[in-house]
Amino acid sequence: MERDLKYTRNIGIMAHIDAGKTTTTERILYYTGINYKMGEVHEGTATMDWMVQEQERGITITSAATTFYWKYNNEQYKLNLIDTPGHVDFTVEVERSLRVLDGAVAIFCAVGGVEPQSETVWRQANKYKVPRIAFVNKMDRTGADFFSVVKEVKDKLGANPVPIQIPIGKEEAYKGIVDIIRNKAYEWDDSTQGMKYNEIPIPDELKESAMEWNHKLLEKIAEEDEDILEKFIINPQSITEEEILIAIRKGTIEMKIVPILCGAAFKNKGIQHLIDAVIAFLPSPMDVPPVTGINPFTNKEEKRNPDVNDKFAALAFKIATDPYVGRLAFIRVYSGSLKAGSTVINVNTNKRERISRILEMHANKQNPLEQVDAGDIAAVVGFKEIRTGDTLASDKAPIAFEQIEFPEPVIGVAIEPKTQFDVDKLSTSLSKLTEEDPTFKVKVDNETGQLIISGMGELHLEIILDRLKREFNVECNQGAPQVAYKEAISETVKHRETYKKQTGGRGRYADIEIEVSPADKDVKGLQFIDLTKGGALTKEYVKAVNDGFKSAMNNGVMAGYPMYNLKVKLLDGTTHTVDSDSLAFEICAQIAFREACKKAKGILMEPIMRLEVYTPDEHVGDVMSDLNKRRANIQGVDTKGGIQIVRARVPLASMFGYVTTLRSMTSGRGSSTMEFSHYEQVPRDIAEDVILKTKGIILI
């Protein structure tokens, strides 16, 4: 088994929108023999973009998994690959994929370089400590600049980029690469769709540059390896190709360096070398540390090794609905093995689940498997209740892995079914969609009784409504988009709350003294501190107070928006020997929350977006003027290839319909990217207007 796992790679492809992730994946599937024909994103024939909405829009919406095989150094390797979306509205797909992957390929556009979403996915990969290699794509496009992208990777991402190839020619003249490690040059044969490439002499004009980059490469790996450092000082020529490859692999897995390759996926150039590099430099399941989790019985940390003989443990990282097989749970098996028809325990719900079938996924197609082993990714069918982030384990050795954290929705819209017959169908459909997508939320507005769906952006909700119509045959009326405001408090208040209820027989009694204040910096949600002394309240009652505040925070006192954060100190409390119970303390905490927050000067918080606008020089003034009207905070202006890039922080509330305005302002030449940055206090005059309008959401 140890030998088998050495030949496995679990990798993801991540990038900014339009950098060429799906096109690169399609070429990989073609060259590895999975597909006999190349799918094209612009034609709507890409294998990995199987959803109708993806094919129509030419974008990736949901992460798709596939498995393929590749020969490297006369050994057969198995690769599980996940193609992720680039659009910021679907960032959840990147988040959950990176949580279970061992390595990633970051793709950059040779013209656009490091773009806003490139930075976001890079941060996500850092968070989960995922080693990566980089591929500079679209080298054949006008304005392509390989070395400029390498510099941006260093400056903007704080990475340590190490080019292992340099391009031969650029833009239309791009025809091959110089392999810096082996000191060889290769040129692609266009007549075979890039399937074949020929070794050629290094062009004279690149010999000096190749030597310079080879020296830089040796310098970088010498910093990480003492043996190579010694050889580098005495005689750099004595360092062998094998030693270089081992050192690059070690540096990549330890996340000290990022090897960089180049190519043009659409023209089929550079893909075979990229697959080789994935195998050569990215880790197998055996190269990453054993996964750790908590034993739910002992509350102690335990480890699981990537070994088929260890106890079974897996993480469900995605739930999907298939029209033929029903609900699928995508799992990453960290240890042991799982046979079709066997029973496991869902550690998060403490319920047993029977796994009737195991499937190897290829986008939306499946191949049945008898069993899935440690280090592999597969989909399982037949379960009753598994959610994204749940741990599945052997009931003899349960373990709970760390949950996946998802961002909160920033935009909502009121919906209702067009016909009364669809009310029940809408409820079932929304329930399935919330299961699949943890960033999609559904709630009923307490004030108006309307159904509000919330997500990460206008496109996200547009896709949800489109799926309701096409997949579930439910047509909806929708209201205008609503910003997901939050509430907070600005002052510290002490409060004592006593809850008594006597109804004949046993009553209810709870008494607590609390202090509420703004939460510490960078804290989201409830910051609860128990300061009771001398056993004034039992652990059970303290937990009930905590739970009461948590649930009360879903509805703030100003306008019913959820609380952004809150610090609660539980100072004291008294109990009644007969009438006190957990429910009494939970209700008491909810009342205390409302009363204390009314005195603590509430403030309204709004989502602030990170915006980048790309515009020709002549329209920069108009763009800046328009942004100032939208309460934007301009961060700076950069120039890249005759295009001005305006960077700003701007409230989401003022950005609805901005794409259309920008197009008309720049005669169709401007474009923008926007992603969530943080929450910030709303100016008081605007906050008052928002609170007044909140009382009624009008359907169009």
C-alpha cells in the first residue's frame, strides 16, 4: 500500500476567472487519454463544465472532480484532480476543495498576471498549507510577459517563485520553452495539436538568459539544502539533475519555493510538461503530515496515517444531487478503507450511515468502485444525513476532523413561487440547494413573513434562481437585491435579568448578571466569557446562557439584522432548587440580550467590497468620479499595458448594476472584479434610512 500511495496525487487547479483553468484541465484529460476530443469552454463542450449554466456562460460554477493516469519515468501515476471556479461568488468551491487536496496548480494569465481572485485563492491555499506549482498560461496572447508575472507572484503574493522553464518567443511568436533544470529546449509541433514536441538547440539569443536562470535556480535550492550549498560553492556543475529535482520537490512540499512553468493551454502548448511537474514536485498523500482530529469520547487529539491498515476516517467536503443516483457525498479518505455496502458513523451527528455504493467521479459521470482506500477521493451514495464538513469514521475508532469554515452571505433577495402549487416544491428544492452550498442561506423575514435567499453575490443568486427553474421546475418572482447588513454595539453595559414564570405546579426561574461590550478586534460572532465564582451556576446553566445569546444574536434589536460580533461576560447568577432548568437560563439570556443591547448604542455594519476596475487611460477620470459618488475609498491606481487599474474599497450597497454603468461609461472597454473585504460601520444618516426601509421589502 505504501508503494501505491507514492504514485497518487490529489491536486486542484485554482486561479482568477478567465485565466484558463478549465481549458488546461480539458487538455490534461485529452493528453491522458480520458477524452478522445478536446472540449472547449467557449463552445460549451468542456467536460468539467457540465452544468447547463456553465456551458451557457463559459464560466465554472461548481468544482468538478476527475481521475486520470500518467506515465512518468516509466512508472504509472494516478491523479485525482479538482477543477475549481475562478469567480469570487463561488469561492466556497475553492475553499472546500483546498481543504482536502495535497497540492495545487495555480494558473496565472501571462497578460493579467496576479489578479484579485488569484490573491484570494492563494490566501486560501496558505490557510490549508497546500503546496503549489504555478503555470503562466496564455503565453501566445498580445501583451504576454512571463517575467513580469514571476515578479508579481513575488511582490503581490509574498511567494518565492522559481522559474524552471523560460519561454522561447512570446505573443504570436511563442513556440516553445527552455527547460532550466535539464538545460534543453523544446518546440511544439502544431500539426499534431501540441501532442508532439521536439527537442531543439537552445536559441543563441536565450543561451545567456538560460544560464542566468539556471544559476538563480541553483542558488534558491542551495539556500534550502546544505549538501547542494556545498557543491554550489565549490563547483555548481557537479550538481546532478536528480539532486536538483529532489531539492525542488522538497522545497515545494515545505512551501519554501513555487516552481513556475509556462505555456498556452488553448494552443495545446506546455501541458505534458505541466503534468510531469505535478508528479515530480507536488506531494503524494504520504508526503503530507498525518491528519489530526479529536476523539469525541476522550476529547484528546489523535492522528490518522495515510495507511489502508489504519482505522477508517474520511471527510465529506461536498454534497451534490445527481438526477440518476440521487444525493452524492464527495469524500477524501485519510486512513483505512471503505467497502461498498458497509456502515460508518457520522461523527458530527453521531448517527450510523450505510454507504450502499462508491463511485469514482469523472465530472458528472461515474464509475462504480468496490472500495476506496486511504489517500483517495471518491463519491458515496445511500446515506441519510451527511453535510459538508462532516467526518465519517469507523464506529470502533471515531475521530472528528476540523470543520471547514465558510464565509457569510453578503447579499439577499426576497422570492416567492409564481403559483401556489409550487410552495411545497420550492421548500424542498431550496433545502437541497442549501445542502449542496454552505454559502447559500434561506430564512423567513420575521417582520414581513417573506422568504429571503442569501448568497455571495448577484451572480450566485442568479444561478440559484436559474437552477430552481431548470432543475426543479419552480419559477419565482424576486425582489430587488438586499445587502446583508449586520448589527453591533458601541458601548459597554452591565445588566441583571431575572426570569420568573409561575403557571401552577413547577415554574421557571433564572437569574443572571451580564456585561455586554463590543467584541475584541478580528472576533466574529459571540465572544463568551464565564466569570462566575464559587459554583454560582453549573456548567449546564452556563452553556444554556451561551446558547441563549448565540440564538438571540440572529436578530438584532435595531432592525432585526444578525449581530456581527458581541462580547458577553457572565458575571453572576442565582438558581432555584426546583424551578431552574437549562431552558429557563436560555430564555433569560435571550431577554437579557435584548434589554442590554438596547442600552448599548447599536450601530449598523455593511459589507465593504475589494474592487478593481480596468479602464483605458481616457476614462480614468470618469471612473474615479463615479466611484467617489458611490462612497468608495480609492486605494491607488496602477498601469499595466496601457490599461489603468483603479483599486478601491467600496460599500456593496452602492454597487448594484455597476457592470452596466461601467460599460456605458467606458464605451464597453472597461471591466471590473469585486470580492468581499470586510464589514464596516454605516454612516449614521444612511443607517437611519436603511433601518426605515428594512421594515418592508417590496416584491417587483
